[in-house]
Amino acid sequence: MKLPVFEIPIYKYEIENWEENKKSLMKILPDFLQKGDFTDYYDNQMASFMPLYANTVFNLIQKSMEDFAQYYPCPAQIVNMWCERSRAGDRHEPHNHGATGFSAVLYVQFEEGKHKPTRFFSPFGDPANGDLMQYEPDVKEGDLIIFPSFLIHESQMCDTDYERIIISFNIMGQDQYNILHSV
Ligand SMILES: [Fe+2]
């Protein structure tokens, strides 16, 4: 008998009416998309600061977040949000988002076959040989992936001139957030 001990929960959602919603989102993404910047991450690091496009994103992901909330052990909230653009040759090396809860990637501009999905790395090795285990979810544009913030992941190199654009955010339990941000 095999006992499934410990699991790494990853959630996948599909945003409805994506074509229409993508147009709305692309109209309001920040100016950096017209310039040379890779991300607005470093502009958005004040506690509770949300970029101008956050409300549009909240509307798009509302149903997904309601479903996700069923699995979270306490009320949770989105605590920061940023956008990331990759052009040919760009990649985001393996990293995690800290031990703060869950993190998410919304694939805003993503062409299957040209772009590669986020690659996740198991926190433990293959029991048979210790090999580093990897996982790439099958995603398409308009999909939302939510994963534990501690989980190491990378954006694989973009090898096409067609830009890959994602929006990412972190989700934290309200009790944890209150502890971290109490004066
Ligand atoms: Fe990340």
C-alpha cells in the first residue's frame, strides 16, 4: 500500500472570455511595456501597493480566487502584483517567492508551441536516484496557475521575438499579513 504523504498543491484555472479580457488588459498594462523594462516588480514593493491594472486583474480572477479560497486554511488576500515581459533571450532564473503563502502566474500573452510554461522544481529528489524532479504545467494564454510561494520555479528562455507577458502576484493569509505588517 502506498501512502501519499505530503503533497505540493498546484491549482490551474482558465479565465473566461479570454480574447475580450486580454484586449482590456493590454490597454491598461503600464507604460513599461512600450519601453525597455523587463518588469515593474521593483516599483510595487511597498506594503499593500497595487499597480493600476490590479483592479482589472481582480475582476478577471475573481471566480478562480473564490474556488482557491476553499482550499486555503484561513481568509487570504493578494498582497502584491507585478507584470513581467520576456523578449527573445530573456529568462528568469530559478527562484521562489519566500514562505509567505501562495503565488500565481497569469499567462497574458503566451503562444503555445513558441513559449514555454513556467518550470517547477520539486523540493525533494526522486526517491529512486535523487534526481531533481521538474514539472511543467500544460498552459495556454488566459490560464492562471497558483502554487506554493516556497516552490522553486523559473521562466524558461524566450526564444521568439513574440513577447511573453505574464502577471504575477502573491497571496497571503490575513493572519500572517497582519503579523508581518503590524506596527
Ligand atoms: Fe516567480
